[in-house]
Amino acid sequence: MQIEHLSELEEKVANILEKYELLKKDKEKIEARLASKNKENEDVKKHLGKVLEERNVIKRRLDGLIEKIDSLEAKA
């Protein structure tokens, strides 16, 4: 009777180890995906920063053009 219990315990331990390995692989996949998404997020942030910077440059230049037009209209 004791040997049957030991065999049952061995089977349960083997199942636990198998599930542990599967979970470990899933975790690694999820971590890799997370790292990829974090990199993608950083790339998007950099791109957004460049777009905002370009927008500010364009806005300043347009403001300068509007000021020139306003000053021409004031002289006329």
C-alpha cells in the first residue's frame, strides 16, 4: 500500500514539474512580448517628440509670417 502512495506522489510531482516548465516558457514569451512592446512604446514616444518639435517650429514660423503680414497691413 505504501508503494502505491509513493508512485502516486511521484506522478503528482512529475505533473507539477511539467506544468512548472510550461508556465516558465509562457512567462518567458510574455516577458519577450513586453520587452518588444516597451521598445515600440519608446519608439512612438521619440517619434511623437519629433512631431511636436516640428509642430512648434512650424507654429513659430507661421507666427513670424503673420506678424510680417500684419506689419505690412499696418504700414499700408
